Amino acid sequence: MTAQIGGKPPVGLGLNTLLDFQLEVTLDGERLTAAEIRELLEKSDGLALVRGRWVEVDGERLRRMLEHFREVERTAAEHGLGFREAARLLAGADLEAGDASADERAEWSQVVAGPWLAETLKGLRSPRDWHESTPAPPSTRRSGPTSR
């Protein structure tokens, strides 16, 4: 399972910046369809043939993980996912402190920075290079000479 944060540019940047969150169920990096996911959930535990590959299926574990990440996805869609929460998820921390299933999710899932967030984090690590190659937001750009 892969959760991507910050695929699209938000309005502004700061700790209160709201980022997008997108969940994908993947097999070796390839996104599974909704029908393939349903089929995995309906199977009993054991081995299942998916796209010509045998994979181990733990239906209950998959169901719990899907519920957790879909809840995060719903919350992000309704209220946004703050930069602080996104950074915690990227660092491997769980938003629900003390959640016993956090280790289980870490084993079966990954949270990655989407294109916009990955580029922004890279720029924050190397601000001089980023500043020179990134145009200023429209509200701060000068469009011509100004009079005083």
C-alpha cells in the first residue's frame, strides 16, 4: 500500500498548509484496480494469484490497513492534511499516538512525498539552488517599474 502526500501544489507554504493525500494499493509498484482489491479482500488467508504472481493474503490485516488509510484520506479531503501531519507520516510516525497497529502498517505500507512536496522538501534542504530556479509566487512578482 502506498500513500502519497503533496502531489499537487497547495496555496501558500507553512505549518498550516493543507496538502492532498492519495492512497494506492500496489503490487511491486503497480496500482491494483478496485476489482482486484475486492477480490483480495474476499479471498481467505493464504496465497492468491494476482497478475500472474503469487502473493500472501491476510484479508483481515489488509482490511484494517485500508480502513485506516481511507480514514486519513477522507479526513484530508474534508479538512486537509496539515504540513506538520504530513511530515510526521513521511517520517514514519503515526498520527494516532499509541496505536498498536502502527508497526503493522509500517511493515505493509509506505508513505511517500508526491511530486510537489518532494520538490519542495528538496528545495528546503538546498535553499540557494531552489530559490534561483523557482519563480516567485504571482503575488510577489513585480510586473514592471513602480513609482513611489
